[in-house]
Amino acid sequence: MRNLIICFIFLISLENWCTGQTVVHTLFLIGDAGKDTKPGLTLQMLEKELNQTEKGTVVFMGDNIYPMGLVDKVAEERLLSQLRSVKNFKGNVVVIPGNHDWKEGLWEGQKVLKAEEVFVKKFLKDSSNCANKDAHTFLPLDGFPGPETMLLTEKIRIIFMDTQWWLQSQFFHSTPKLKGMSRKEMSSAFFLQLDSILKSSKANGEQVIISAHHPLFSMGHHGRPKQPLRFLINWTPFQVFGLLGLNRMLVQDIPQPRYKRLKKKFLAIFDQYENLLYTSGHDHNLQYFKHKSNHYLVSGAGSKLNKIEHDTPEAKFLNGNENGFMKVEFTSDGHALLKVWGAKTGWNLYQTSLY
């Protein structure tokens, strides 16, 4: 027992020596936590960590209410199970939407999403100690795609996006538009603004996090090819069934044509920069990818769990065996340390220096 204690102290000392600096901000990432009406092990562990952290931010990365958003009292309890876990946290709390918060792509998705936005803002303003309770705690606003940006410290910036905005609008399923602009024009303006923010951040020497629901890389369920059904729905006369609703299910997978086009647009911008940290949920597991000079995290194991389907050389860490969340510590010398917490294993599920 004594040897174990000495070993533990040595590892902590080694970590502090490697970073050589103090932690200036801690980012907690949890997605897809909306299944349970009472906090499970993951939320309990998250709450404990948050209450021990003063300079930090927690982001709930979508699918905050299964299966169809804030539509009844049971859905309300599912959302409250997460909000109550952060009520004593003194850092920033931000909730972003996922496809299930948009009523799983169904009619009146925007209306259901707006109800969740109002509920989250009111609870955190009236019943929490979070640092940003008088500002915006649900982003992006009003069903728009963003990008919304927030400075966490003088040199750490986070950008919030609602990727479901592109995937939601199908046959008779509209998403909000700015007056006088088409969806195509809004999308083009979004990407121009996103690139402008990244250029400005680079010029200012800022560390940048981009947080959305949908991943750009995944070896889980949503990254798996689903042929021949996908081919039939997208490339043959059977696509009429996609227009009538079947495509709402398939459009949530990376290999689907609309999702692929969206991923391509994001990577065309991100690949111009270095050490961007893209964070997401959606797939119910814990994954880390290094693509070119940037880092892509999937932390969607808040309440559900799906196995890893396959592997790729870009995958640095894959775990579909345990619920959990991710934690990124930013230090005063500009480094970022990733720690993956498992509901059963604890903080040592995985750890690495991102940069």
C-alpha cells in the first residue's frame, strides 16, 4: 500500500514537472447526458469535480433530453438531472443543442428547442452560482447556427455552433433564417464569419476550442457505413422515402451526403490552422483523433453507451466500454492536457498532452 501511495505521488509530481506551470482554466466536456431522470455515476462524478474547480467551464454538448426534447414532465426531469449537477459550480456553464433537442428532426423542432433554451436560462439564472448566469448559458441562440464566441481567459477562446441547423432542414422541416437571406446565403456567411474569428484569434495568439454536437471523426455508430440502405435512399428513386422521413435517421451519420458536405466545409477551414480543439458528442463513447495539426474529441458518453465499430490511424484513443466525460486543463505556458474520466475507472482512463 505504501509503495502504491509513493507511486501515485511520483506520477502527480511528474505531471506537474512536465507542465511546469499552473492550470489557468479547466474545460469539462460532456455530451448526450439526457437519458436519465436522476443523475447516474457520470453526472455524480462530474458534479464532484466541478465543485472542486474554481476557474473552469463545463459544456453540455447536445442531446440533453432524449428522445424528443422538452416535450413533457419526464423530459423536464431529464434536463434537470444535468442542471442540478452544476448549480453550485462557480465557473461557466454552457448548454448547446443536439439533434434530439430539435425533436429528433421532427416537425416543430425549433419550437421545442426554444422551450429548452428558455428553461435552461431561467434555471441557471435563478438557481445556480455559475459565473455566466446573467449572460448566455444556452448557445447558439434561437435555433441559429452561430458561431457564438466567448473568452474563457485573456488567451483562451471557445466558439459554439449548432450543427443540427444544417441537418434539420428537410422536406417540410424548416430552420430559422435571417430576414432577407436564403439558407445558402446564411451558410456562406457563417463559414466566412467562422474563418474570420479563427484568423483574428491566431493573430492574437489565442488558444481556440470549437464546440458542437456533431463530430467530424468517429469510429462509433454514427461513423459506420450503412449500405445498401443509404445508397437506395440517396441515389435511387427510393429517395422519396428519405424525403418522407427516413432520411432523418440516416442524416445523423458522417457518411451521409449532407453530413459529408458539412464535414468537408469545416475541414477546409480548420486545416489552415494549428492546435484547434474541436469538441463534440453525438456518438455515445469517448474518442480522440489527431487530424493534421488539430485535435478532435468525442465525449458523448454522458448517459448512453455504444461500442467502437472500427479503427483508424488518426484515432489516438477509443473507448466504448465505459460512460464518462473529458477534462482539458490549460496551463499558463500555453499547453493543454487531456484527461478522460470513466464512471467506473476514474480520471486515469486516458491522459495525454495535446500540445
